[in-house]
Amino acid sequence: MAADWVRRIAVNHREWVFWIVAIALPLLFPGKLLLINEIAILALFALSLDLLLGYAGIISLGHAAFFGVGAYAAGLLAKHGLAEPLVGLLLSAAAAAVLGFLTSFLVLRGSDLTRLMVTMGIGLMLLELANRFDTITGGADGLQGVVMAPLLGLFAFDLAGRTACAYSMAILLVLFLLARRLVRSPFGLSLRAVKANRLRAVSVGVPADTRLVTIYTIAAAYAGAAGALLAQTTQFVSLDVLDFHRSADVLLVLVLGGSGYLYGGLIGAAIFKVMQDWLAAQTPQYWQFWIGLLLVVIVLAGRERVAVAIRRRWTALTRRFAGEPTP
Amino acid sequence: MAELLSVERLRSGYAEAVVLDNVSLSLDEGEALAVLGRNGAGKTTLIASLLGLTTWHAGTVRLAGHDITRLASKRRARAGIGWVPQERSIFRSLSVEENLTAIQRPGPWSVPRVFELFPRLSERRQHLGDQLSGGEQQMLAIARALVLNPRLILFDEPLEGLAPLIVEEVLSILRRLLREERLSAIVVEQKARQVLAVTDRAIILDRGAVVHEGPSATLLEDPQLLAAKLGVGDRAK
């Protein structure tokens, strides 16, 4: 029991350090608030995909569908009078969850390749629908006239991104804690059992289909919340929110950070966005080349090896921070 | 005791191939039934048929009065059938505790209670499934079936591949579950004498048909009868 207690405390130390650093970032880099806001939104989006890929083993190339629905829902709600950010966020996440629930039955069947094609197809269909119904979505010109009310009636969204950054970070933290609780619950463990061996899980009493539908719906809600945050904090929505590259990017983020432990999406989002920001400043036309090269190196070198090296350094750092002896 | 399981004239197998032919058996609440027989006699197919994993050709299977003959295999665990597979089938990427927590359902068998029954598992609760020995994996498979709180547990060769000392340990657990806790169970096993000692009744299968049915004690007390029915003297020892 004592060993369990020590283990849990050690994990908590690492998490505390992570979040203290994350919350300190806006204070340490006040000139990068917009970038930090983008990282928080991408991190939430990656977190939603991690729930699917890392815990349920469902691979998706169309996750932008839910992100886009959340973004358009938040934008349209604000444009048509419901400008309160938190209510808009909740409704947008709910809209994405409904789409997630309805489409979840399509991904229950088939192998990974089938799921890739089905999810990508859903994403492409929604992109075309958004383009076709330009009277509602603004089409290629984007959704104009999105004006958000001050957050909690107190904090207006400013150009420097102060409110946006704090808002996105707070939502990310809350939804992260919910996801953390979810994956450690019997529900989350049974998902991992389904991921490990679906037939075996079913034979010992895990209702695999129900579990997968539920997590797909929850992940869609998370992605919708991420999309809503983007729409609300930038006060603009374009077809880009539904674009295929967004689904591919978030998958890349998980490859960078690792899946199945929740922090991978957060770390991957930070690496991806900082690299994108830095490389775009160095070589505006060819930054994607360097991202691609990094991906190839990571895959060839083995992400596990890189991750183990980083984890060792991280553990040593947090132990030093917590005043524990290093082995 | 009320009847829990009733199998009548069951004919099942794999696709067109029929393995079990005209098999009938019954099990009361709190009763333990040993299923014996040579290799290929149809013991594992009987378990698979009760789990809905075979092709049904004829006959009926009733659990607590409900006809589950055509119930999908994925619904049988929910209907109250627990399973301890021959190959254990634990989730190797989950810890011992997570293996149990992932599937537990409300009922008398909670995770702390099975840890009381299996102190060794309690000691290794944080170890991953792939870090367990064969005996520990078998204990985990039994513990996992218990936390599902089923009405009936099917044990498929629970002593298979275990070292003699571990066999004794698993047998003592089976004795406690079947004799003291009075779990309703069907135990398929090659080691006839050992399983007869912990069960109430036994059936012997041969070429997919029931060739003997009676109290376990009768077979246990008469090794010659057991050997004759099994058709393999050595197996009966």
C-alpha cells in the first residue's frame, strides 16, 4: 500500500510540474500568447484523437469533421446572437457529439484501413457540404460577423490574445482532467481491453460496441470543443477547419508526442506548433519539408527510443524539482 | 436446488462439421459438474457451444429458464456465463488490477474480495499481464471470471500446463469456490481424479456424445470404472 501511495505521489509530481510550466508559459512569453492559444487548441484536438487512437485503437483520418462542426456551430451561434463563449462552447461540443454518435456506427465495422477510409470520407463530405451551403457557412470566404461577448461577462477577447489564451488553457485543463479521470475508470480500462483484443474482451463480458460508440461520441465532443475554441478566439471560421490537412496534422501531432497516455497530444501539439512557427519564420515556403523530415527521422529512429530518453530526463528533472534523490 | 442450466439434445460443431451429437445435461444452482473425456472427445466444443462460439445445428440451451440457444456470443457473458479459457486470455498490456477493474460488474465478488482469495495476485496487482507466471495468469483468469459475478462459470482445463505445486494451489482455490462458496460451474479437465475431487457430478464425453453421467464420488471411488469409461487408464490417475 505504501508503495502504491509513493507511486501515485510521484506521478502527481510530474503532472504538477507539467501544468505549472504550461500555465507559466503565457507569463514567461507574453509576446507569444496567440501561439500558446493555438497550441492549447491543437492540444485539445490531439487529446480527443488520443482518446480514440490511444485508448480504443480507432484510427481516424477525418477527425477534422468534428473540429469543423464545433467551429461552425460556435461561429454560427455567435453570429446569430448567442455570443456567450461558455454556452456556445457547450452547444458546439454537443453538436459535434451528435455527429460523432451518428457516425460512430460506421466505424464499428471493418479494419483499420476501412476506418481510415470511412472517417476520411465523412470529413470530405462535410467539407463539400460546408462549401456548397455557402449562404450559411460563408463558403470559401469564411464565416463573417462572428463577434464574441466577453468571457463570463468580464473579459473581452483582445487582439493580443490574453483572454483567448487564458480561456483556451482553462478549457484544456478542465477537459484534460475529465479525460484523465475517464481513462482511469473501469470504462477506460475496458476500452484498453477492447483495444488489446476485441474478441477476447467481448468473450469475458465487455460490451465492446457500446464502449466504442461512447468513446467515439466523447472524442467528437472534445474535437468539437477544440473547434469552438478556435472559432471563438479568432472570431472567424473558414473551410480550413474541415480540411483534410487538419486531420493529418493532428495524427502527426500524436505521432510526435505518442499516444495512449494523454500527455502525448499536449507535448506533440507544442512541438508541432513551435516548430511550425519557427520553421515558417526561417523558411516560409519550405517549413513543411522540415516537419516531414522530422517525422521520417522519428519513425526511423523509433519514437519509443526518443520518448524513453526524454522521459528519463523529465523524471530526473521533476525529482530534482520535488527534492527527491535521483537514482 | 433450482435448475440453472439445461442442455437438451444439443448438436453443434464448426460450420458443416458436427462435433457434439445429441448431448444433454443439466446443472443445478450451486452445483459443480466435471466434464471428462479423451482428447478430441468434444469437451472444449461443449464449452464453446455454451459460449455461442460454435455452429448450432439442433437442440436447446437454457440458462435459468431463458432460452439462450441462439443468443449471440457477445451477449452470453451479460446473460450470466463466465469463462476461464484454457489459454487464460488475460490482457497483457493491463496490470493485474486493471484486468479485473476493466470488467467487474456489481455483485458479491468485488476486486478486494478476489484479492483476499488470491493473495499472490494482490501482491502483484501492479504488474502487467505479461509479467505473470503461468500459474498467476491462471489465477487472474479465474479472478476475472469471478468479478464478472456470473451465474455460471465455465472452466476450460484450468490445470493444463501448470507445475505440480501450482496445480495444488489452483485445486485448493477450486475446492473453496466449488465446495465452500457453492459456485455453479462446469469444469472441463483432462486430470480426471483431481477434478472429480472438487465437483459434485461428472459426465464423460466420447466422440461428441455423453457416455456416462453420475456422481463424481462414484467415479473417484472406482478407478477401474473411470478408466474403462475414459478408455485411457493413465489419464484417470
